[in-house]
Amino acid sequence: MISDNLDKIYEKLANKDQLVVVSKYRSVEEILEAHNSGHRVFGENRVQALLERRSALPEDIKWHMIGHLQRNKVKQIAPFVEMIHSVESERLMKEINKEALKNDRIIPILLQVHIADEETKFGLSEDELSHLLEGEVFSQCENIRICGLMGMATNTSDKAKVKSEFNSLKTLFDKLKDKYFAGDNSFSELSMGMSGDYEDALDCGSTLIRVGSLVFNDH
Ligand SMILES: *Cc1c(COP(=O)(O)O)cnc(C)c1O
């Protein structure tokens, strides 16, 4: 049962909204079941799917964009998106800022950091992050709020490796917070952990977990 799966995860959290239920590939009925059991925060990795689900589901859902985002699609989600986890370039940041301004809102974003061993995972390096946070674009983007970092660990059964990647992301988070966001309480979120590794991620300081299969599958 979806509600039992949710309850097991909630037990590990201070607050239900720390769980972004990843609804990609799930039917509207399945998502509604999670909604009916009281969950409100959902994430999608594709704009098209996000828009389709949003129009078919209750309006009180807070939608997070967690996947790679193309600049030309930002305008479609800018009016309502709760948070964008996957920001990894200045150009994307600028585009989000532009669309946020048009919609007269401030969009919360996370900067995606490359922590895995795999070439295929997106994200910024530490040098690129510093460059971005010291750059003009960042200082000019008044309609985005940088709320923290997001990362995806290597897809491996080697738990020690995954934990060390989470730990290094937490260390980087603390370092950037001190250096660029001291006194700015909005830089407070660390989005890391999925079905297979969310408990380790929480141990390492995650504040937002993105969990799909563990919520929807029968165990
Ligand atoms: C699919 C996905 C998840 C959730 O994966 P599960 O293993 O099903 O929990 C988390 N984050 C991102 C970016 C994803 O694309």
C-alpha cells in the first residue's frame, strides 16, 4: 500500500514535505492514491509529463522539477513550479530568472552538483560553482532564490562509496554557505537520496529526499 510505504519514510523525517515523491512513469491513479493519503510534494524529471500530471491532478500539489531542464521549456513551468532542483548553468539560471520576472514571482532553485563517478550524470563541479556564485549573472538574478544544492550519487551497491559522495556534497554545501550565503537563511536545502540510499543521505545531512520506486512498488 502506498500509504504504508509513505508512513515508513515519514518516520525518518522531521517533516513530510522533506519527501519529494517522484511520480515519473506512474499513473494518475497511483499519484492520486499518494495524494489521498495526505502527500502534497511531488517531483517529475520531464516538463511534458509534469504539465500533463498537473492538469489531471488536484491543484494543491507542490510540483518540483528534478530532471535536466532545457531553457526553451522553462516558460511552461515558471508560473507554478515550487522548486527546480536541477540548475547547472548560468544560461539556465538567467532564463529561469527572466520567466520568474514575467510571472512576477521568485522561483526557488537548487544548484545541481556532479558528485558521481559517472559521466552521464549532470551537474556542476566545485570550480564551476564558485565561478557561478562569484559571477555577475548570479548577482543580477533577483527573481530566483538559490536554496541549496542537489546531487545524485553513483548508481552502485557500494554503500561506502555512496556515503562518501553524500558526505562530500554536505561538506561542499557547508563551505559554500559560509563563503557566499552567510546570514542568508534561504540557502538551507540539500537534496540528496533516492529509494536505494535515502537513509544514508539523511545520515549525511540531506534535507530533501527524492523517492519514487520505494513509494509506489509493493514490497
Ligand atoms: C527517478 C529519479 C529519482 C527517484 O528514483 P527512485 O530510485 O525511483 O527513488 C530521484 N531523483 C531523480 C533526479 C530521478 O530522476
